[in-house]
Amino acid sequence: MAKKEEVSGHKVVATNRKAYHDYELIEQFEAGLVLTGSEVKSLRDGRCSLRDGFVHERSHELWLMEVNIPEYFQSGMFGHEALRERKLLMHRKEIEKLLAKVRERGYTIIPLQMYFKNGRAKVEIALARGRKAYDKRTEMSEKDSRRDIERALKEHDRES
């Protein structure tokens, strides 16, 4: 499920590993989130899934959709909906820049990582272009060949 790491002062709650395989990432941004108290508690427990998430534009605002933050079990009747839409907080110029690229070039915006930075929940989003099946195969074969070359060089260094 969610993997907790401590990376340069950030407590990583969830990573969207599928995104790195399915999309070609063009540009990355950091955004804040509007959350309820029970959502923050659930995130602090490391419970979150970004797998099917995406960012949608509504009246010049960005909304995080289909991100699963399970209900915090101790919240009782004051809980939250696991798949509700969450507003992203970014500077207006960044939002306009992103939306212009999405409209003209057919890009999409996807979440890559959710983490805490200085006690505040943040999400790393990326402007991305979907990969075709043959692009994925090419990428995997290149990765395998790089790994084989590195392995051969390592063995060669041991023999020397």
C-alpha cells in the first residue's frame, strides 16, 4: 500500500509508481490540498492510493479526482468520503500555465506523490503525456539493456 519514507525533510505518504510507466512526464509542480481533519489523520497513518488519480479543471481551479484516502476509523460520524474531490492550492500563474498546455497540446495532469512538508499535506503533480503500448515496450527494453550493461561492467571490474 503506501510506503513511508523520509526524503529531505518530507514524509512521503504515497507514490504513484504506475504513472512513471504509463506516462511521459513533462514538468512537475507542487500543490497544497484542501483537506478535512479526518483526511489528514488518515494520511498521517500512511493510508492513501494515487493509482487512479488525475487532476481536473473546473472554473479555473484544479481539483484532485479519484484519489483514495480511506476513512479514518476513529472519526466516527464526522468522517469523510474516501473518493471525494479535493481542491488543489497553487499560484494563479502556475494554474494558467498548466491549463494552457493541457488545452493546446492534449496533455493531462496526474498526481505523482503525496507527502507532508513542514506539517502540511502536499501533492506533487506532473504535466504528462500518455504512452502508447509500443512506447512502454521500448522503454522497458532500454531499461533492461542498461541494466545488463551495468551488470557486465560491474563483473568486469571485479575480474580486474
